[in-house]
Amino acid sequence: MEKATFGSGCFWCTEAIFQNIKGVIKVESGYSGGKEKNPSYREVCGGRTGHAEVVQVTFDPKLVSFDELLEIFWNTHDPTTLNRQGNDVGPQYRSVVYYHSQEQMELAVRYKEQLDKSGVFASPIVTEISPYSEFYVAEDYHQHYFELNGSQPYCSFVIRPKVEKLKKKYGDKLKLSQA
């Protein structure tokens, strides 16, 4: 098993995306990239801890590659907005890849450069690519949020459209129960 750590705005959205992917064993919402130890949601939302809302993905590289996870990551959020995803604003919502190995770093940098050169996005990609250092698991009520709260307005209006887009674009990469 390997780990990948991604931040693409609200971790509820990011978690809902990666939980659907074949080969993903576990997804945990949490915080990474800051200096404060064991931060709370309230502290991270204040934007002063340096942490981003992220998900830590445990995956089987025999079933899904890091490259495939990167493709999904970059195609399910806007990597061109600095410290913002939709109505979520602040450094805690930044687009970021925290790499766990030299290979992950090289793949992330190469993928980002290729996307920028391709012109897929009208603006330059601002995704931060930084070494992984520490991951702090978010409070229990943040785990499996979409799965447990799918009827809540935020889930209906923000998360569900992202999951539906994922299903249309990546149907072949979804777990059978999600296809």
C-alpha cells in the first residue's frame, strides 16, 4: 500500500471523490502543511495555522497508479485559483500535492507542467507541490461526511455535482458499487 495526500478545497468534496476510486483502500480527511501540532477544525478554518484541508489516500498501486490519482485530482477541482475553491476562501483551501516520495514529486511536477503547457486551463496552475511532513486526522464528524450527510444542502449543491462529474468522466475507474 502507498499513500497520497491531496488538498483541493474542502476536504468533504475531495474525500467523496477519492472514496469512489477502484484501488483506494482508505481516505481520511485531515490537515497538513502547517506548523501547529494537532490543530482543530476551528483553528484551521481561521486560516492562521498554515495547514490545508487535505485527504490522505491509502491506495493499492497494483489497482490504481499515483498518476491516475493525479489525473483525477487535477480534473475534479480548479487548480488555477490561489487559496480558493468556489465559496471556500483562505489558505486552508489551497490546491496542494504533498508528495511522499521522490517519484511522487517528479510525477506531480511533470503532470503540472504538461497541464500548463496544454492550455487545458485558461489560467496558470497554482497547485503547490511540497514534501509531506505530518498529517493530522480531522475530527470524527468530518470523516465520510458526504456518505453520512448526503441530504444536507452543501452536499446536494456542492459535493454531489462533483461526484456525478466523476462518475461520467471516470466510470471505468470507479469501484463497482459506485459505477
